Amino acid sequence: MPTLFSLFSSFALIGTFTIGGGYAMIPLMEKELVDKHLWLTKEEFLDVMALSQAMPGVFAVNMASSVGYRLRGIAGAVAAVIGNILAPIAIIILLAAFFHYFKDNQIVEAVFKGIRPAVVALIAAPVFNMAKSAKVSWQNFWIPIVAALMIWLLGVSPVLIILCAVIGGLSYSYIKRRRAGA
């Protein structure tokens, strides 16, 4: 069982050194929570991540509160959330205070353009790890691709995609069980 300070410091590290927001935090969160401290298994991490995505609010804060609560109750949730948001809030306040001084600076603009590909990579890496953990195979890899294309190109509501996925998954499970029993 982690101490409140270890929860706070782990999430402070995650919040301080992640550029790009919530989804870019996933690799560092997984390394810190699953690999380093062994506070969660990979499966538990995926469950908490799915729950955090489904909850309203900021993903990073949802992850911190869910993990903190799971490990140490309400006090753990508070410690993890404060650790997670402290550095980003301080950085945002500093940037806001001085942004007008360097907003048109070519070097600053170039740095932000250079950071973009790294953020994309930080977000793409956990997608592939989640696909492996979720047992996405060559037989079913097309499902998330088709869903993303339907949302992007055809403007289909994500809610409709999720409902269809639930109905499809339940139907597949029902058919599979009937075949096994027959």
C-alpha cells in the first residue's frame, strides 16, 4: 500500500514531465504505476483507464482520482489529484503571465512546432499497447479503424458507434456460447 506522499510524488512527476495533456500521460502513468511501483496490474490499469475515459471531466484528473481512490481511498484520491495538477497549473499561470512577451518569437513558435510530433508519438504508443492488452488481433483490428473512419469521414455519432459495438459484442458472445453448447 503506497503512502499518501508516494502517491502525491508519483502523480506530481507524471504531471510535471508530460507535455501534451491527458492521453500523452498514459505511457508515463503506466511506467510509474504498473512497472515501477507495481500498484496496478496491466489489466487493472486498462480498467482504470477505460473508467477514466468514460467519466466526465479531464482524463488526467480522472485517472489520478481513480488510482488514488483505489489505492488509499478519498485521501489517496486527493493526494494523487493535487500532485497531478500542481505543476501544470503553475506552468500555465507562468505562461499566461509572460506569454504576451514572447508570443511572436520565432524560436518559441519553432519549439512548439517541434513538440507536436513528440506529443503524437506519446499518444500513439499507448494505443498500440492497449491494442495488445485488449487482444486486438488481425481478425478484429478493422473494427476500431472502421469506427474511427465513420466518425471522422461520415460524421456518425460516437454514441451510436458505442451502442453498435455493445450490441455487436453481446450478439457475438451469445452466438459463441450457443455454438459451444450445441
